[in-house]
Amino acid sequence: MAYTISVNPEHHILEVVTWGEETPESLEQQLKDVVETSEKEKTNKVLIDVSKGEKIPSATDLYFFMSTLPRNLIYAMVFDDGKGTASDIKFSETVSKNVGIQINLFNNKTAAIKWLVERKGAST
């Protein structure tokens, strides 16, 4: 899957936008880049927009990946609730929360940014 990582200058959060087909390998690389960028930019707030994603890994692969997310980052994920991948995205949120990761799902970017900005201790 292709993705971009940028810093929202107004709110000092990372914005990750993905599109295309996600694979376990692309998820690993994306996570590595997010961690490096968050350390460089000194922020632990991450907005991930997967609303343009076409296909995501299997539930088993998602379970493994989500359970390995760094717990020092706070994630807001924007997704398209009308796509076939919505139930898998919701599953990933549940897995993440069950292992202590701060994450919430949103149907729009504005709400996701608002939630991230309101998180206490969200700046490193």
C-alpha cells in the first residue's frame, strides 16, 4: 500500500494517509516510518486515514500487527464505514484497546483531529 506521512503544523500531529492494498509487510514498513517520524518531530499523536484503502490483511495478520503497536503513541483512525473493510478495521480497534493502546475510530478527519488534540499528555 502506498502512504504519505506529514506533520499537521497547526496541531503538531502526524498524519498518515494510505491508499491501495495493504499487506503485512507494508504495515511493518509504515509503522517503522511512523515511529521514526514521531521521534524526529517529538509528537506521539498519530492520525491514520485508511478511508481510501482497497484491501487490508487478514484478521489474523491484523491481530498480530495491532497488538505490536507502540503503546507510547496515541492513534486516531479515519475509515469509510461503508466499505467492506469496515468490520476488520473495527476488529483492529478492539484488539488494540484490549492490549492497552489508545486508539479511536472516526468517520471524518475533523472529529479525529479534535479527539487527538484533546488527549492529555499527547505531546512528547
